[in-house]
Amino acid sequence: MKILVVGSGGREHTIVWKLKQSPLADKIYCAPGNAGISELAECVPIGAMEFDKLISFAKENAIDYTVIGMDDPLAGGIVDAFEKEGLKVFGPRQNAAILESSKAFSKDLMKKYNIPTASYEVFDDYEAAKEYLQKQSMPIVLKADGLALGKGVLICKTLEEAEQALKEMMKEHKFGSAGNKIVIEEFLEGPEVSILSFCDGKTIIPMVSAQDHKRAFDNDKGLNTGGMGTFSPSKFYTEEMAKKCMETIFQPTVDAMIKENRKFVGIIYFGLMYTKNGMKVIEYNARFGDPETQVILPRL
Ligand code: AMP
Ligand code: GLY
């Protein structure tokens, strides 16, 4: 098979490295790739959002299968665009990738289907959000609705910090249009675990657990990032927890997406937190995690 991987990070490097181990893989391309990836695959200078160019490349080079690594093209509908041209591609369609690309959508889905998560409210009006904040206990968590490179979540210890964060998101557009709508969420505490899983739309198969380091700077002094480092397995995630998560979180999420006519095919990433009230979903991603993939795929 000729395979095209779309993306340019450590995650895509790992995906290429793993695919290359398959006896089915003859030639692997990566768009746009990076210097490390070029040791394993032929890098093609096409950006991940240049759908037309990627489709032409796939057709001209008789690519059998394309694997999308990143969130932005998935949210932008790259899978729909490839399928429309009859090309085989791995990842969720746009209407399912919304599980990651809108936090308001994913929170509402969890509420509707009783999937455990932090309590929250959604706002698209600055004054209403400000008024709501004044009645909440601190710390509190503010999340931009849309994609923000993993940096759109702010944990605020005081009301002043929260009001400042709200202003930056909704008035100063720190995260662009991703912050036009925001989620204000209850602050939870506990160890976090990332579970990546394969999903064919109906059946879900989790991979081994991992944990990532979110905060910048030594001793967790900085803001959240998309992930500064990672290890696998998680120390606290037991078989028993895995079983419970399958019953209360993983399968219910897949079933909920079917009921919403948004069948999810691809990787569902569950960002979980083990709180004193049990496991809760902190976030969903619609793709392999970065950097978790770098420690999970070598163990697969
Ligand atoms: P997210 O992008 O939603 O995963 O949020 C990024 C990180 O912010 C998470 O991995 C947590 O470390 C933290 N976080 C998000 N939501 C909450 C919450 N409700 N309570 C405490 N920490 C949170
Ligand atoms: N490591 C978190 C993420 O991939 O979003």
C-alpha cells in the first residue's frame, strides 16, 4: 500500500514509524512532515489545510490510504473532502470531529447522555458570563469553545483572575473566534489519564493508558499547554477502572454519537480525571494525542 500521513509533529513521526512496521506498507509519504520524519517517509511540501492539493497529490500518486494526525484538518472536514473524491482516509468526518472542535457541543452531549463530567454553563454573551462568574466559588475553569492549540483552558484561582481571563477571551479575542463562545466549568481535582481508542463507529477498543504533563515551567508554575511530556502506562489506572470507564464513558460516548447522527470513526481520545466522586471526562479529542502517541504506539 501507498500511505499518506497528514501532519508535522512528533505524533505524526510516531504514526509513520508504526505504519512502516506493517508488511502492507510499501511507501509512506507525509505532508508536510518534518526533518525527523524525512528519515522514514518522503515529505511532501503541502500544508495540512490545503485539502485540494492533498487530494490531487493522493490521486496523482495512487495513494491507497491517508491518515490524518492533526485536529485542524479534521475539524475543517478533510475526511469528507477525501471521501467525496472516493479516496480512503482514516479519521472522523467533520460532523463527528465536533466532539473535539466544540467544547460546548461535547459538554452538552455528556449532559444529555449522563456521561460523568464537571458541571458547567455555556456563554456567548460577555455580560451574562461576568454576572455568572460573580456567583461562583473559586477556583473556576474557563474554556474557549473552539480549537486553541491546547491553550484555550484557563484555571483561575480568584474572581479577579477569572474576570481578566473572561475579558481576554471574549473582548480581546485572545484565542480568535474560538473564544466567541466559552464554557465556564467547575474546578475538579485528581490525577489525569489519557485513554486513546480505536473506534469504527460502533465498537470501541481502548489502547494502553498514558499521562501527559500539561503545565509549562518547573514545578507546574506555568499555564496549561497541549502537553510538555508523557509516559505510559498511568500508575493509577487499574483494570477495574478501565472496565467501569467502558461502561460509563467509552461505549456511552460512541452510542451517543450514533444517536446524534454523528457516527464517529477514528481515534477518540478521552482526557479523564479521577476525582473523589469517580472518573470524569475533562475533554475529548478526535485524533491521536500529542505527545501521548509517542509513548502509546511503541507499546501497541
Ligand atoms: P482540556 O483542554 O479541556 O483538556 O483542558 C486542559 C487541561 O486543563 C486539563 O488536562 C486539565 O489539566 C485542566 N482542566 C480542564 N478542565 C478542568 C477542570 N474542570 N478542573 C480542573 N482542571 C481542569
Ligand atoms: N496531550 C493532549 C492532546 O493531545 O490534546
